[in-house]
Amino acid sequence: MKNRYIELWQSVKREGVPELLAWLETTDFYTAPCSTKYHLSREGGLLEHSLNVYRCLATRDMLDQESVIITALAHDFCKINFYGVEMKNVQDEKGKWSKQPRYVVKDQFPYGHGEKSALLINRFMKLKTSEFMAIRWHMGGFTPGIQDYGLSQALGDAFRAYPLALYLHLADMEATYALEGKEGLF
């Protein structure tokens, strides 16, 4: 999986790709889980999820394929160096308690979700506005604080103005719920 991920990045013809790949090697990206207890809550889950989102988004032929690669592979950079492991008391089906390792959030850079991912990738390469919007809004209606009228209006405006934003959100949902969920549909 790691080789495929790197190959996809190397197909991007923008400045900053080698620096981005070097930075990723200094992080936990390739070994991090994708969540604490939901989809792909296991070592390497973040890498697997990123490739699954790419797989779903790449089917949209009307989109620029370089933008597809960039947004799919970077949309969850906010989860880099985000999780830790702690021992938790867990009760098994027979009622016996034992200490088990569990993923927990240990955010080292608390800057939000989509906006944090966009900021991190933007440190290495200049994003198109559509890419920035797609990464920023990839959580769609699950974006924290979206109930605020201003944010929900901005989300709708972004989806209307930047189809990549809508399609990245849909690809993320498809990967999360249809491919990776506890009872994946496919």
C-alpha cells in the first residue's frame, strides 16, 4: 500500500512532492489508524483509507486526475501525529476485565479537521482553489460547527462552486461506510 501511495504522489507534476514525501516519512502517516474505534481503527488504517478515497474519487472522469490524487491522498493529513495508544480496562464477553491497548486522540496541532489538512498540504505545494475547498469541506455535513448558519451556507456555496469538493466528500463517505465500516457493504 505504501508503494502505491508514493507512486501516486510521484505522478503529480508540481513542486513540493519530494519534500512532502520526505516529511511523511518523519510522521506516523503510514502506521496511524484512521480513527480511534470506527473505520480502520488499526495500524496503517489512515494510509488504507486515503487509498480507498482515491479509488472512489478516481471514478469521476470529469475531474482533473492530478487534483483527484492530491485531494484524496491529503484530505486526512489532519490525522497525522493525532493518535496515541493508552492502556484501557476492557471487559470481555465473560465479564473478565483486562488492560488492552486502545487508540486515543492526542492532537499535537489542534487546528480543526479539513482546514488543518489543507494547511498541512499547502506547506509543500500550492493548491488550486478547488483543491483547497475540497480538502477544507470534505467532511460535508459532519464538519464540526456546521449547524451554524454561516458555515452551512459556506458549505453549500463550496459544493455548488467547486464540484471537486462535493465529489471528495462523497468519495470519503463511500470509502468510510461502504468499503471500510464495521460491516462494509462491498
